[in-house]
Amino acid sequence: MLGKFIKRYRIENNLTQFDFIVKIQSLDVEDSFKLLDEITLSRWENERTRPSLKKQVLLMVYMGFKHDLNTFITPDKVKLESLLSKRYKDNFLGSDNPYLNVSSHNKVTVRSSKKIPSSRLKHYSAYYSDIHGVPCDSEHLQMLNENLSNINFHEIYSPENYIIGHLISFQITDDYSLSVINEKLGFKLSFADDDLKGSIYITSMHASCKDIFHYQNKLVYDLILESNKFPKYIFAKCFYPELANFYEAIGGDVCHKGPVSSHGMKYLKCHYRWLMYRINVIDLISSKLFYFNEKFINETFINKPFVDPIIKKEEI
């Protein structure tokens, strides 16, 4: 599979195998291909051997074939379902309270926009304060709304118009978006650190059932593919100990802690309301646990056309 993409890339760009190696090494910020030679490349191109899955993903990104990445991964559905069943079988904590919890949500409706709707600012300021334990007022969210140019806002509604999940994120593209993270989390990040520009920061996310969890994986994957600059990291909070193994398996390492709590995420002999993971995007895509069934999502799970449930019927 990889071989045909290498051959296609060389033909389209009129590159010899030596030229191809020079090109890839010039793009290879992780030094994964500094020892690549023409003999090894020839074996890859002729499908006699292949590199590790992570290197295959890196090559596809470097060659500009990121939209074909899903053809390389065979997901471990059994292991993922085992992890998710521990979370969704009987563990309902504080972050489930704002939502209706049922086992299945067929034909949900998704509300998406590039800003947090003004009608939802008060809801999410209370959500951040009560669930995340991070003081936040609606005026502060409004300021972020006005100054962040690349917010991605998604709310998922049941057929009865109950909100059953959400995902809010933005990309770190300029000094202001970087300052938001440094101020709220006490970081001292700069664009000189680990090539942060383009990285995705998930400010809040919740899924009240496994199907929504899978759908949010697709939303994150789409964010990665739609990025002008391929992101190196995703920053995301985890509230559930049952999902810690998931975040670690997709390349996450703990970079920040939430408020101290009597339960929740355990880290270094203490419990916290949440832990923030910095997730390497190449590790994420290479992981067999980062999975979603796109056909099920598009044909069975989501209503089409999308109807904004906030709008009253007489206003449609």
C-alpha cells in the first residue's frame, strides 16, 4: 500500500529515489528518516518490506497524502470497546449531569459553528466553573469568541432535542491564542517550543455514550486533516480514570492538572478533577485505538440535513 504512494509521489514530482530521500529528509523534523538509503526505499516502494506504522504515517503526511491515512490503520476494536465499556457501563460522574444519559442516540442532530453562539455563553461559563473547576464568566468567553479566529464548536442533540455531547476547540495559530493557553493553564509555551503553531487545544469535550465518543474522534480527525499546517500536538482534558489508558495509548502524556479532588484522575499519589494530556498527532493517527466508523456516522447516526435545534420551528 505504501509503495504505490511513494511511486506516485516520485512520478508526480519527477524525483529519482535519491531525490525523494533528500526531499523527505528536508521535511523530517523528527529525524525518523535520516538513515534512509536507496536500497531500503526500493524495498518499500516494491512492497518487499515496510517501515513501522508510525513511519508510514509520517511519510504519508510528508508526501501530502494525509487524506489517505485511514487506509493504513487496522483498529483494535475489541480493546477500544473494552476501555469504553468501563467508562459508559456504570461510571456517571459530575460531567454527565448536564446531559441526558441513555444507551443509544439514533439520528442525532449536530450544531456546528466557528464561534460559541451567544445564546450558549452562559451555559458554558457555568460548565467550566462547575465541571472543570475553572472560574469562567460569560464575559471572558465572549472575549475569546471575539479574538480567537478559529474556534470549532459542536453540540450534539438527541432526537428529543436534549444536549448529549459537545466539543469546543481552537488552533494555536498566533500570539493571542498561545497567550490564552499560557494564562489559563499557567504554561510558559512559545512558538519556539516543539513547533507548537497549528496545534489543537480542546477547551471542553463531553460524550454521554460510546457512539458520541466515536463521533468526536471523527471531529478531531477532521480538524487534523483540515489544518493548513499539520498540527504536532492536541491538548485535551480527561475526567475519567477508565479513559487514562486510552489517552496514553494514543500518544498522550500529562502536561497539566486540574483542581485537587477526592476522586477522579490519580496522578503521582494525588487525585485531580481532570488531567490534561499533550497528544502527539502522529502517535494518535498511528494508534489502533483511535477509531470511528465513518459509514455508521454518516448513514445511521446523524440527521441530514442538519437542523439547528436552538431555532424554534416557527422561525425555520
